[in-house]
Amino acid sequence: MAYYGYVGVAQSIDLQDGIINVIGGGSTEITLVRKRKMAESHSFPSGAVNLNEAFTKSDRVTNEQINQLRTYLFSHLQTLSWLHEVELPVIGIGGSAKNLFRMHQGKSRKNL
């Protein structure tokens, strides 16, 4: 899955170096791109749907649930040594990325 995300991004934009993040329902793929080549990738068995089921047990999400989710995600990202201290643009693709962008856009408009 990470490979297809990389190919889609490589064919769409002129990305020399960056990180591609694909959040699906049941998995998340992270790919490091260096000099337009797929340098590293990893697939986590956690996606938007199963993380939602695991961490949000009620209709209203609490700060404690958000903090637990952040801790979980951070601990998994820390296992990728090639991701440590990398300061590159992140390209999100897929439905989850699109929804995050829309939420950010809506929030930004309110602050104008």
C-alpha cells in the first residue's frame, strides 16, 4: 500500500524529499522520500476506524481519550528510527487527510 501512495504522489507533484502519510480505515502507511526515491516505508496496523473504536468509547471525545491516543501514536512513531529528527514536508493522502484539511480550513476561516 505504501508503494502505491508513493507512486501516486511521485506522479502528481515534484517532491524531492518528504514524508507521505496514508491513513486508511485499518492501517497507516508512512513513507520517507529522498531524491524522489522511496527510501523507507512502514505500515502500522492502526487506521482511522480501528483507532476510533479503540480510543473513543463515548459520543463525546474527552481530553483524556485524545491524550491516550497521542501517547499510543507517538510510541509507535518512535519505533521508526529513520523518522527521528527528520524535518521535511508531510504529504497526506486519502480520505482522512482530506477531512483533516477541511477541518483546518474551516478553523482558519473562523480565525480571520
